[in-house]
Amino acid sequence: MSEERWARDALRALGIHNPSASLIEHWIQANLVDEGSLDSGPTLPPTPPQPLGHAATSAEADDFRRKRPRGYSKSNLEPVLRAQGTIERPRGVRKPGRPRVIASWFPAVARTMADGTPLREALKKHGITLDMHQIRALYRNEEFRKLYREARHSLQHSDLYFKKRLRREERFRRTL
């Protein structure tokens, strides 16, 4: 019982305020192995066998993490644009970091979307086919968003959305 109290105090010193019974037991066994008084090694309780489905999902998750580690920065758009032959790389010195992905059809699609047309419909009008993930990546693409904002702004400030201010002579004529 004194070993248990000693283990509890040691774990509390490490910052574990409420150690479980199994943690205390493993702490005691680990210290006995370190002292050399336990010859056969720690006797851990047998672990229950995991169901087959759980092992498969764990393997899938490990595979996913290996293929796409945290901070994964590959572009969904770049391979498609490269295959289509529409990718454009700006010339000159580029800033460090992720390279910009620009396609030749970005401005045309952005102008089509300026009046409120959804992206999927605008892509169909221009004969461009992208899957769901690539469309999402296009929405997140900074260059495309910049082109879209500019097109939207120019449309909203054109004659279609509001009247231009009348010139001085025209105002005078209308008052007569």
C-alpha cells in the first residue's frame, strides 16, 4: 500500500492530480523494472482484441495522414489546369511561399459571375468542367476572388445599377 501512495504522490508531482488505478499500477511496475527487482519485465494486463472494422479505419486514417499531413498545401486546381493547358505562371521574381495558380479563363468566368451567376453555371457557359473539390478550391483561390471582386465592383458602379449624376446644363434644362 505504501508503494501505491508513493506512486500517487509522484504522479501528482508531475501534474496528474487524479491518477487512475491502472496508471498507478503501471507506474509501480515501471519503477520496479528500473530498479531491477522485477526480472521478467512488467506484467501488463492483456489488451482486449480490437474489432476488425476498427483496425481497418485506423489503417485508413494512418494512410490519409501519411498522404496528406497537417498543413497539406497541394493545389486541387493546378493538376487540372496543367492538363487543360490553361495554367499561367506570372513572370519575374515571385514571393516565397505557395505559387499563385492562375488560369487563362479566370477573368472571363469572373466577369460572367459579376451579375450574380453561380460559379457552376458560369463554368458551364465557358465549357469548363471541374469536380466538386476543384470548384471549392476555385472559390478559395485568391487570384480568382480578386478578379471576381473587381468585376462585381465595376458592374455595380456601371450605369446598370444607378443613375449617373446629371451635368449642370441638364439639371438646369429639367428645372425649366
